[in-house]
Amino acid sequence: MQISLRSILLIFFITAASYASDFSITVNSVGIGNNWRAGEITPVHITVNSNTNEPVQAWIQWEVPDADGDLVLWGRAITLSPMSDTSTWLYAPTRAWDNGDTVWTIRLRELEDNMPSGELELLQFSPYSVRAIYVPVRSALTVIFGTRRLGLPGYLPTSPETKQETSFLVSGLKSKDLPDAWPCFTSLEALVWADTVPEFSFRQTQAIEDWVFRGGHFIITLPNIGDPWSLGRQNAPLANLTQGVEPFITQIPIEKLQKVLGKATRLPQSIATVRIFGNIKDEWDTHYTPILWLDDGSVIAVQKTFGFGTLTVIGIDVTSGNLSSLGLPKTDIFWNRIFGKRNTTPSTFELQKLKDDNELSPTISKVTYLLAGNLIAQYIAMSTTASGKLGTVFIVILMYWIVACPGGFYFLYRRKKLQWSWVLFVSSAIIFTGGTWVLAGITSGVSTPIKHVSIIDHVYGGTGQKVTGWFSVFLPNFGNAKITLHGQSNNLLTPWTPPDASMTPDFIDRREVRLNLDSVPNSFNQPARSTTANFAFDWVGGIDSTYFNSLLRVDPNNVPKVNSDFNNGLALSGIIKNNASGIFQDVTIIWVTDEQNDNPNQVATGRVLNKMHTWRFPYLKNGEELNFNSLKVSNLSSFTNAVKARYQLEELFQSSGVSDKDWHTKMEMLSFYSHLSPPIYKKNANAKQGPASHRTIREGGRDLDLSTWFSRPCIIVMGFLHNSPIPVDISMDGEQINKSAGTTLVRWVYPLEQSQ
């Protein structure tokens, strides 16, 4: 029996209609808590409703265009339970110019033999359509799990602005709002767990621990009553992260907390239940640092170094409504030390009083712009060799279009031989394809196929190194090239979009790339067009390179330490050696002492948290030693004075390109942004003008900030290695790329004991 074409089409459309009615897709949130920022890795939470009577193996993907206009399909396999909802997380790096009106597609597909096939449903949406809130690119993002805001609103914007950088706060979150992969947390300054129950899935637990290990900051506030975190027990939520943190409960008069919480206008005579982690006079392991303590030395907040990140546990229930009614805790007094910031955070009432008393400065701050994306793009841009090839490719494609389409048609039309059009079209395709391959083969020579910027972090006494980096790779052929970042399985490789890429036209041959998010992606099947492609990576492990060769090595017979001299005070001693093959340039040494400065409300604005000193050297040669005994402590070595002298660049406008000297300076500024001088907002009541003021604005690069180290005693050594190979292994189509060049910033941290 013959089946007509009409019947086949009818069956197809009936099947498609039935599928369409069987499934529906809902986007629950864009970003954590439905708050997102463009140009960063953005999670989306999705729910699929199935009306079928059988379980369905499916593939769900978020289609996000990249800088070249190719469509990247960020997806994962899911099992749709019959007659129920199934929720999952996806994530992708969005482009810097995406906004609330940007339209994306979520597509549900059948999964056959572990391969996506036919479409089951699709949904087009924009952030505005799901009421997602856009986080300003110049604000830090802190998420709070629980209903209380814990005194953090002091970091919100004010007028005039008194802070270096304001914060965007997202509160009211619960465990279900947590993504299940660590890249989803990279846009956060901190994750604060307040007054909601900590219930995590296995994937959420792994995601949080991985994120903190790679530099994240997780903050826990312990309640007055109960022990939801089961600290010290094997079955504790986040047991690996909280292991070793075991406080004991005590009760103290609430007025004794004023040193750490700030002073209230009225303070009742009452008793507060707190958790104590030890005494400041105890011997502390270098992985644990007392952050806040009372006059008797009782430590009520401790920070634990976990990999390259930080866990902060607070023994005061700052979610308490009683404290909130007293206006406590004061943001700058309590939270600055936890975040490692030097802001002062006057309230609107306090600013109005300064204005009424003629003590509010009218001075407009001079501004330095730290545009991280532009700084990176400037240093990984390939030479004109690669860009010239891109121009050649464009010309070849343009010629093919002219010959195969309007030019060929006009030629045959004039000769009345339009019946030969298919021959002309096929011949043109064959000739231009062959010519393109020949062109690619004879012009594929680029001496250094990778150009990179890498930041290596190493914490002495820890395991391995962390490398944050970006690179441009030349892809010599046409087709696809599989770029792979080697090392641990959860290291991250993503395509990277320079901020000004919106000015570059897309390739006309849009292609699709599929990524499986069941695990963190460390390879990418990049469309190749005999030009360059840009990537970003986040890597942890042990650097296996003879060039870097353990970087800075400590003399085992003369380890760094603090010496006390009755006549000269405190001083450093110890020897480190440059064990790398290159010369460290613009070497900076920062010593964060354990001597805390006074609270911000008792002194001038913007004091550093601990007394700090810094020294600079133009270079440290290969094999050369640096003796800390030679570092003299004086007013010239004051970190505050050094910031004013070196890190207050005057810029009349934002610039995408900077000199090599300023590039070094700005990368250093990104490393300790939280401790740059904040704006000065006070003046003498009798003066017409206020003192000179400076503010530094950053866009991106927040994960480079060493903020939490500035409230802990340590030594930080930084230096640049130019013309250095990329510190990680990159391969193309299975073959390792052995030649690379670029700039590496090394940041070496040596924790010191808290001796107060």
C-alpha cells in the first residue's frame, strides 16, 4: 500500500503538535535569586513540565551566541518524570553588551543513544520577561540566604558616595536557590548564610566547596539557639569546609560586644548567647585566623583558609531582631574586617548631619578606571599576522558570494544560459573551497600560536597553585578545533568575549557548538576559520613546568617571620629566592601586621584594617635572593602612603589602551582593590573646600581581589614575568601546544601567626 506525501506530512505535524502539548518550559530565575550581571558566567534555573505517562530521556539546552556569532548550546541530559515537574540548572558566559532585552532560547530535545535529536519544545525569553534584576557592573554582588540583612545595607549606594565600591544585596534566599556547579558562583563577592536551614544536595555541596577552594568567600552566622551546622560532626552540612571549626557556647553582657558590633545610642542591660572559638593568646594554626575578639581576648569570629578561598564563621547571632532594633551591627566596624575592606559607611542621617554642620566635603573625586576586560584584551591580542588572515578569509567569502550569486546570475542571464546556473554554483563551491584549503595550508604559520595573560596564586603551606587566565589561540585551518585545558576534571575553560567585540561583525557562517554541563567543561569544539579565538580559564593543581619551577622558594634555614626589637620595634626576617627561569619585574612586597587599627568611627575615614608596610624592587633575577632583613620599616614604607603615591592615577576619561607601566599598575590595583584609598567625604567646618579625594572604579576582575588577606597577618609578594609560557597545558585536537608567550602575574602569600 502506498502512503502519500500528504499523509506523511500530516503524521509529522500531528506528532509535533502532540509533543508541543506534552511539555512546557519555565525559566524560574536568571542568576542567583533572579539577579544577574552581563559579561559573567550566568546560571539559569529551569523547570520542565511533562504531561506524558512515561518517563522521557531528554536534553535541555540554553542557546547563547558568542563573540563570533556562533551559537553555543549549553545543556545537559535530564529525565522527565511522568505527569510532573523536573527542575535543573544551566549556565553560560553572557556577553558584556547583553541586557534585559536580550532574547535567548531554551530548547528541549529528545535524547537517543546519548545524543540530542528531535525537538520537543522551545521557549524564547529575556531577563525582563522573567523579571530578572540587572546587577550594575560597578557594584559588588553579595547574596544572603535568609530573611535578615545583618547590617550589610551600609554598603548600599549613598549620595554623595563615600565608598570605593557599593554592594548589591540579594536576600530572602533558600537552599533551593543554590546552583549545583561552582562556576555559577564566580560573580559573587561573598555568600552569607543567615537564618535559613542549610539543606544541600550532593551537587550543591560539591559546588560550594569547589567554589570556596578556588577563591570564594562563604560566611556563616551561627544562631543563638540550636546547631543547624552540626559543627565538629561528620554528618555536618559542608563537613569538609567546616571541619576543625568547633566553638563552645557562653553568655556575656551585651555591652561587651560593642567593640566588635559598634556603639548603640541605647543599650539594654541584657545577656547575649555567643559562641567562642578560642582566645587570641592561643596558638593558632596558620589555616585559622581570629578576626574579631572581645577585650578579654575571646574570639567570636574566625576565618579558615580553604584552598585559595575563605570560610568565615561568626559566633554572634547577627540575625537577631534585638540587635537590628539597636542599629547593630555597624557595617564598617563589624563587616569591614570580615570582607577585608577599608570603607567607612555613614548612614543617610549621619551624612545629613555632616551637611548641616558644614562638614560634608563638596570636592568631586578624581577617578581611576580599572576596566579588567580591556586590560586583558590589550595583552592577548594577536599580531597582524592573524588579523591579516581574517581579512583574507573575509575577501574569499565575499568573492565566493559575488561569483556564485549575483555575479554568476548576471553573467548567465546576459548569455541566455540560465539552465547552467546549477553547474556554475557547484563549480564555484568546489573551486573556492579548494582554494580556501590551499590558502589555509600555505599561510598557517604563526610562530607562537598562544598569547596569554595568567595570574598565579600560591599560598605557602597549601597544596598546588591556582591559575586564572585568558588566552588567544590561532586556529590555522577551517572546520573545528577541539581546544582542551588539561589538569583536574573540574577545571574550567570557556570562550571569552572582549568587551569591545560588539563592534566586530559576526561571521556569516554561523555554527553551533554543544557543551555538556553534567560536568564542568574543560574543552571546547571551537569553529575554526584560520583566525584567532579567545578563551578564559580557571585552573587549580600543581604547575608542571621547568620555567616556573616552584616560583618563589623559602630558605629552610631562614624562614620568614616577625622579629621584635625593643629599640626598633617589629621587623621582618627570612629569605626567599626566585626559582623561576624568568626575571620578576615590578616586585611588590606587602607586610600585613597583626596590629589592628582603630575602628573607623573613631578616626579619619578609610583607615586600613591592620598596620601595613610595602616595598618595591624593579626586578628579582633568576636565582636571586630577597632578604627580608633589608626591608626597613618607616613612614616611607607605610602602605597608606604608597597607595597615595603610586595608585591614584589621574584619568580624564575611560581608555581602552594603556602603557605597559600603567598596565602593571592597574593589575596590581585589581589585586588589592578593596584596600585602595576610598573617597574623602569630610572637611573642616570652617573650610570652603574639602581635601583632595580619589576614587577607583572597577569593571570586572573582582575575583582577582586579595581582600580577605588584608585583615590577616601575612606577607604578599607580587611580580610580573614577561614573555613567559602559559602555566597550564593546552592542546588542540589532542596535540599539546608547546609554544606560547605572554605575561604572568605571580602572587605569593605567606601566612603569619596572629601573635596579639
